[in-house]
Amino acid sequence: MADIRVEHLHKEFGTGVEKVVALDDVNLDVSGHVFVSVVGPSGCGKSTLLNVLTGIENPTRGKVEITHEGRDAFPGYVFQSPRLLPWRSVMDNLIFVHKDRSKETRERCRRYLGMVGLEDRGSKYPGELSGGMQQRVGIARAFSTEPDVLFMDEPFSHLDAITARSLRRELHDMWKATKKTVLFVTHDVGEAVELSNRIVVFAKGGTIKDDITVDLPFPRDPADQDVAIAKADVLRKFEELDLIAT
Amino acid sequence: MAVAAASRPAAWPARIIRSRRTARFLFPLVVLAVWQLAFMFLETAVLPSPGKVLSFMWDEVRMDTLSRHTLYQSFAISLGRLIVGFLIALAIGLVIGLLMGLVRPIEYFLYDVVVVVLAVPSLVWALITGLLFGLGNNAPIVTVIGVGIPFVILNVLEGVKNSPKELFDMSRAFRVPRRRVVRHVLLPSLMPFFFAALRYGFANGWKGLVLAEVFASTNGAGWTIRYWYDAHRAQGVLGYALFFVLFALILERGVFERVSRYVFRWRPQAQLEVVEEAVPEAKLKVATVEAERMAADRGTG
Ligand SMILES: Nc1ncnc2c1ncn2[C@@H]1O[C@H](COP(=O)(O)OP(=O)(O)O)[C@@H](O)[C@H]1O
Ligand SMILES: [Mg+2]
């Protein structure tokens, strides 16, 4: 678990006429064993937020602090595409992001591969797996480092509906079992309602427009009436905020 | 069932005729047959019979030759020059290519020059280096460098441009140490371009080398083919031409293909040929076409 504190965060790309404001005065506090979704139309700065939080990009202005018991928290990141090294085996891809390749590390990697149902694919190259399996390897990789905080950027958006659905269930179970802080980016409101305690709504220009608490028991079945109602509520808020293009 | 009928394996004669291997082996046989027919019906004094050429080649293989150097000496000398020249081209090209890939102004400054150098015919390299250095090792080696460098530069440049940013970002997010990133991300990502540079640079360097040896050397494979030409031995010229072909084949199939199959063993089979060659070759073709267009512009303008 970790504490995420973001204060007056600005991120700009380019200068002069080419300047793009990706994040505009973003303030966010997330802590403990929560699953927070970040929702918003594409191009509104969701990926940029995760990139700044994980240190891939530096902020233009503002403060970002991610701590775990007073020290810098160690992040895990699941990307929109698997981002595996195609020339390394599945197992080596997991080991690649670990501190060492000791016996314990290997054992742990094997365990997380098992959690996503790929224990027997460790020696395969990523190119020998289907897209859904590769994405699962990406998820196992992020979990295997046992990070304090997990960032996920539309991890299921490239997958077919059935695979996405079963991976959502797996993700929820792993979140519950490992007690992680999760920041989950998606543009799918249904997915956000199904998985999260809290939904942060982004708008074009990189500003936070709303912060919704979803207070329903897990596991949530999308066909359930309560879940459907909650989803409709969130969508209505989107309309009020004028976020849905007509 | 229609589906089963469509996918039923073909009868063996059809399979053999259709197989890629058969087609490959058939080609030299067709060439030999046409050659034999031409020899019989044209009654020319210049064209030697396939038999005569093959027997010349057999003598050469057994080191029974009139020339000053055996077949093996000649090819060893040439191969040595090729390797030395290409290693130098690789070193210089790597530095220039990296600089061009990493520093924009340097790329703008040098790109056109590189493209023009790529368009210089190997014959021109051979003649100019011959004039500059006279007989000896220098002209052939410098020709290999001149011919090889643009291939190395353009491929390294392409490799840097295609560097997998998303994998670097991934490594950064997971706090992977820099040394491991260089070894497991950067270097493997450059391999396809390195191999393209190696293959095209080597093949073209070889052509330039032979020409340079014809004009500006007293030994080597190029010199030897010139020796048979001066001696009016058509079977010697043709025999050596065939040795060149064999040499290129051995290098390509025996060395490059094997090494590349091992290095790129992670690639899914279907992707193999497409990814490895298509990208750099297409780029080089573009570069060459561009160079030719520029040369044409200058010619008319
Ligand atoms: N590396 C970059 N260079 C320049 N502009 C960028 C870069 N990354 C993102 N942007 C711009 O920042 C804005 C937000 O992008 P992004 O965070 O990817 O949006 P989202 O993930 O919500 O779809 C977009 O306008 C995008 O074009
Ligand atoms: Mg995005």
C-alpha cells in the first residue's frame, strides 16, 4: 500500500505555438488499500498522469509524492500494450524488472505467472503467445515485483470482451489478495464502476472535474441492477459535465 | 468434405515440383543446359563449353594452376581485405550513424552527403583509389570502406530512430538499472539493423573490392580474374566468375543466414523474413532512388 499525493501538478509538452497542456493543476490524494479509476476522454492527460507518477516524465510544475511507510514507494506499471522484450522468454521478461535473479525471485515470478494462468508458458517468447496472454504476462510482471502501488493504463482496451472480462475478475481477486493501492486508467465507465472504490473524472485540458465514490459490495456483476444503476449515474454526471461528445 | 479435399497433401511429383528447394536447384541446371545448347549451336570461339569451364574449376580446386596464386590464396587475400575494410567501415559508420541519430543538426548536415556517397558506383571508388594509392592493399581496402560506410551509417541511423521508446519507458518505470537496459533492450533492438548493414555492406563491399583488385592490385581474386582475361582464357574468367558466385552463396547461406537465424530465434516463424529485411532494405532503396534522382537533377540542371 502507498500514499499518493499530487499537488498543483502541471505538465506541458513542447513550447511556443506547439505547446500542449497535458495536465493543468491536478490535485489528488490516494492512500491505503483502494482501487481508484481515472476516467476521461482520450487525449485528456490520463497516460501523462501515470507517466509523471512513475517517473517516466518529469512534471513541468507542482509536486508528486508517492510514499510507503515514509520511504519512496516502489511502483508497478501495466501498460496499454504489453511492452515485453520480444527477444527474451516470458520468464526472463519478469526477471528483467527484478533486483536480482536469485532462486527466490524466480520462484516468485513463477508464482505470479501461475496467478494469471501462464505457469507453463515461462519458456516461450512473447511472440508465441496471443495478445491476451501477452497482456497477462504484463500484469504478472507488474505484480511479481510486489510493488507498493500499481498503475494500470487501459490494460484491457485492446482485448476482446470475453478475455477482458475474465482478466478484470483476475485483477480484482489479485487486488484483494495482495492489498495494493491501484490507480487504474480507463475510458470505459462500466469497467470503472465494476472495479473501483473511487472514480476520478478527467476532462480535456487535463483537469479533474469530479471525484465519485462507488459504494457497492464486491464482486460486482455488470448485469447486477445496482451496478447498472451506478453506471448510469456516472454516465449522467458525464453528460452534466459535457464530457460526452455528441 | 470440401474443406478436407482442399487441404489434402499434394501427390509427391507435384510436391517436389512446387517445393522451394527444387526450384532453387533447378535454376543452375537450366543455366547449364542453355549454356551447353548455346555452345553447340552458336559455334563461337569465345564461349567455352560448360565442361571446359568445370574442368578448369576442378584444376583450380586441386591447386593445379598456371597463375601465381592458388584459388585459396587469392580468396584468402581478398577475404582478408574485405574483413579489414568492412571492420573499419563498421567502426566509422557506427560512430557517424549514432551521432546522426542522436543529434538532429548533424543528421541534416550529413544525410545528403551519405546518400550521394551511397550512389557512387563501386567502379568509381576502384578507379579513384587506384589512382590515389597505386598497386597494393590500400586501394581495395579503401574501396570497401567507401562502399560499405553508407550502408552502415544509414542502418545505424534507422536503428536509432526505431529505438523502442516504450521499452525504455517500461524499464524506467520499473527502475531497471541502466547497464541492464543497454544490454537487454538497446543492443538487441539494434540487431536487425546491424545485420542489414552487415549483409548489404559486405555484399556491396565485395563487388567494389573485386573491381579495385582488377585495377590496383597484384594479387587477390579480382587480380586473378584479370590475369585470365589478359591471358585470353575465357574458361578462366567464367570459372572465376562462378567461384565468386559460390563464395557469395557460402557467405550468405553458410554464415549470415545461420547466425541471423540464431540471433533472431525469438521471432515467430511467419514474421522472420519480413521484419528482418524489409525495413532496412526499403529504406536503402528509398535512399538510393533519392540519390539517383539528385544525380539526374544535377546532370540536367
Ligand atoms: N511525449 C509527448 N510529447 C508531446 N505531446 C504529448 C506527449 N505525450 C502526450 N502528449 C499530449 O498530451 C495530451 C495528453 O495525452 P495522454 O496523456 O496520452 O492522453 P490520454 O492518455 O488521456 O489519452 C495529448 O494532447 C497528447 O497529444
Ligand atoms: Mg492514454
